[in-house]
Amino acid sequence: MGGRSLGRLLVIGVLVGGIPSVDSAAFDAFRKGLSEMGYVEGRNMVFDAHSTDQYDQLPALAAELVRRRVAVIYAGGPPAVLAAKAQTTTIPIVFVVGEDPVKEGLVPSLNRPGGNVTGFSTFTNQLIGKRLTLLRETVPTAEVLGLLVNPTNPNADSDTRDVREAAEALGRRFHVVTASTEREFETAFIAILQRRVGALIVGVDPFFRIRRDQIVALAARHALPAIYDRREFPAAGGLMSYGASYAEVSHQAGIYAGRILKGEKTADLPVQQATKFELILNLKAANELRLKIPPGVLAIADELIE
């Protein structure tokens, strides 16, 4: 590949939007995938990593990576992919996103992405209706359902629309509350209580993920059952989650990046979809909520956290 090198070290660009620092778990998995392909940090490659919780900063960060002529760009989230794609048609871009890559305009086709962009999707956002169904089954007495979203997230409107439609189909009232800063979480949960929300869906958002301890603590303090998109939330004390493993797809993205560095063409590597989705239940959290998990939900759980 024709990317810049430092001495003999290839430079791998990293661009992630929605969080102030790169997600360590996903990044470690990406690094592991690269190492399995023979690219080891400090031995024959280095990272040039950039992350921001201000989406409007992504174009400038992408331009900087292109100016530095990195060998490959690993992009997390559609805004980061689009920012990188707008800056280069030659540097390979390998992405990990939770959305539909075709719908988001990242690639024209999953099987034949063409161009310099390919990667992996967990389709996490598309599972938001499934999360609502699982939450209703777990908390059948909840007549009012809530959704917490980050209004600065580009997918906030579409996620809200999807949940509203799913809630209406289930015959449940629905309220949306928003938070985009640490201070706004407290206000959001006060609004949730005022609207008599009986169960909460926490939207898919990088900022929510890094503030998971605060969100989980607020849900526990207000005795509010909640469902999340990643295992990290019930691992932190939250009630339940349903989604794919980002670590696994990030690991596969690292392997893809390694294959590209070895000479394979980005256009020939189809966009891959997560195939395994996990329901994680935290039984301790359920006990603290005095919530009995229905047998049907217990039966399909992939992991029970005691």
C-alpha cells in the first residue's frame, strides 16, 4: 500500500465520532485483528487516532489523516465514515457502524461496496424495536414507555420514529427525553418520572456508552427498568441489553484492514453484518427492582449476570 510510514512503520488512521476518546474495548479488538494479520503496534505499524464528541469537527480531523497519508482509516460511526469518504477516494476506509451502511450512504451495496469503503455493521439501531418488545415482555405492567436519546446524534430522529411506531403497535403510550451532556441526565430522569414512564429504552449513542455508570445509577435510584444496546450496561449494573458484540465486529474489522494492507482491494471485500445478537440479563438488578423476569425471556437469554 502507498500509505505514509514512519521509518518502516505503517501509519493506521483512526477516526471516531460521538465520544471524546477512542472506545478502548473496540479499539483493542481492532488492534488484535491487525496483529493476527501480522501488523503489530510499535513493531511495523503505529496508530494516528482521533476522536471527538463534536460531530462538526470530524471533517477537519479526516482531512488531517488524509494530509498525513495514512495507509488505512478505521472509522467508527456513520458521521466519521462520511467525513473520511468526503476527503479521499484512494485511502482505504474500514468502518464499524451500528446502522444500515446502504441507508446511511456509506456504500451503494453490501455485497459490492465498490470504491475505497467497506466494513462491518451490527445493525444495532435497527434492533431498537426488538429491544422495546423485550422490555414490554419483561415489564408487562408498564403502560408508558420512554426513550432516552442524544439530540446531537444524527440518528436521533429516525430512532425516535422507530420506537414511537413500535410502541403504538404494542398499544403503549410513549415519551422521548433527551440528554447530550452529563448534567442533562438528571433533568431527563426527572422528566421521565413526571411522565410516569414505567420502563425505559436507552438509545444507541457513543456518549451514553461512556457515561453508562451514571445512566445505570440513575435508573437504579429511580427504580426504573431499562434496556440498553450493549453488554457493558448490564455489566455495570443495568437490567438488560440486546445487541451484537462490538468487540467481535471490531476484531473482524482489524482483520479486514490487515487483508487490505497485504494487497486485497477494498472494493472486493463485501460489507459484513453481525450474525449473533445477545440478550444479557442482570439478575441482581432485577431483584433490586423487585422484578420477576418472565420464563420466556429467561429462556432466550444468552447470559445471566448474578
